[in-house]
Amino acid sequence: MGISPVVFVGIDHSTTAVKACVLDPDGGTETFAIERSRGDGGPWSFLDQLSAHVDPAAVDMAAYGYCYGDRLRRVKDIEATTDRGIVDNLGLGQEVGTGTDVYDALVAADLPCVAFPGVHDGLDTLHEYFRHYSTLTGADKLAMTRYAHEQAAGDTYVAACASSSAMATLVVDGRLRGAFHWIGLVHGWPDVCELRAIRDGETTLDDLLLRMGFLEGAFEEAKGTPDPDLLEKVYQATLHNVYGLAPFAAHVDGDGLDEIVLSGRLSRVEDPVDVRSRLESACSGLAPTTFAERHSAALGAAYIARDVYRGADSVLGIPVGTVPKTRASTA
């Protein structure tokens, strides 16, 4: 019996939902999302959710990026990972559990799957300047960057996200070289006042990075369209990230940007603030600017699965390690 057409699945562990994309051999896609706050919290199964879109037995390779992904230095078989590929979840203490449940289901399933890292100081591909902090972005932003690589007109680009987080990555000559993040709608880095509050016993480290954004930890509010003042701040944060990375492509590590790819649901907002047009106008002075489609990080993860299936040695300069056997290799 012949092997049926190859199918890939990418899974994106983002702030508000776990999003998945089924990629068929002709490039067609189907996406779905599982809210990270699932209401009554009743029994559910990721494989059951996936089965509504594709037979899990027909999946040739899946790829999942979970949380920080800071224990991983390469893309590797998810069954060979330790502690779900993270050092710990310090600062992200909202234990909803959806992403964890998905990870454990993929480890237990008879389905070839790899895990991929976030952007952190253990990645040799990064420019030395960007290896000062241990963690720069979560694994979802690597998936976002892989999506941008498929769309960009050249191999040197900035991929920037405007959503619950505002983060950007820099790719030069096809290799991930840096990332930038300061503050966004939900996520941000702690300031001195917050550290003093922790020191004085007034608060804890648990969900520190989820309290530092413009919403100051209002998790459910992140799912809607923010008010105009917040949208203005997200717009400014996105420009901060893009313009902060652009000089490295022009003066430090390359010959200038080929493109800027903007993703995230807030990058496409047109009312009550026309964030989309303003970002396009502001960024196009640096390089041609395009916008990602909905659930683009999940599609980027599916591209990573396809890369691995096709025998790639690396993804954006990150090595590919031991990979699971596929239907083709066991047929």
C-alpha cells in the first residue's frame, strides 16, 4: 500500500490560546484554537480536537513550541525532551494547564512530533549582543519568525508581533540573529518598583512577567480589542521593537533589510485606531512591509515540521537534532 500525501501540524502556545495548523502537501491550511481559559475546565483531549480536522494517524510530522523553550538548544524529538523543554516557568505563574496538557498528549501519542526552542542565550546562531539575557522570547516567536521566512522577499528581515505580547526577531541571511522585547499588552520586563514590592513581601515572582504589560495582568481583557489608548501604546511598542532591530541589519550584521513582516491580531486592527495603516506607513520607510495571516505562528510551526520531515539540518540557523520516525521511514 502506498504512502498517502504528507500532512504536517504546527502548534503555537501563545498567551491566550493554543493554536494549531494543519498543512497539506499543496500548501492548504486549516487552523483551530483552544482557549487557555476553557470555562468549566471539563475533560478534553487535544487529539480529539485535532481529529476534527485531520486523522492523527495521517500526520507525518508535528512541531510544538512550548512556553520559554529555554532548555532546548535545537529542534528535537519531543519524546527526548526533559521537563517539557523549559528550565521552569518563573514569572509566568498563571497555571492554566492547557499548553501543558497538549505537550503531554503529544509525548504520549503515536504521532511523530518535534519540540522547538524559544529565543534564548543558548542558541549559537544569535549575535553576541543578543546573548546577554538568558531569555528573549518564547517559542511562539520562533514559529512566527519561521512563518515570516516563508513570506519575506529576501533572507534578511524583521518579524514583529503586535498582540498580547509585542516582540520582534531579526533574521540575517536566513539565520536568526537577534530579538527585542520590552513591553506589550500583557508581557513586560519588571521594573525596580515591582522588584522592591517582591523584596518587601508585598507580591511574589509567580506571574511577574504577566503583570508588567500595559494591562497589568488583566488576562481576560487581552482577548478583546483594547481601548484607543492601549492600542496607541501597542503601536508604539511595535515600532520600538522594529526600529530597535533595524540598525543591526544595516550596520552590524548585514547590508540592510529586505522586508518587515508584521503579525499578531493587533497589527491588523483598523478601528477604533487604524493600527494597520499606521504601522505600514511607519515601517515601510525602513523596508517593504507585509502583514501575516491569522494564526500565522501555528502555520510557522507547521513549516518547522515540514522542514524536519524533509531532512533539514537546521531551522533559521538552529540545529535539528534527533527526530522521530515517520510513516515513510517505517513503511
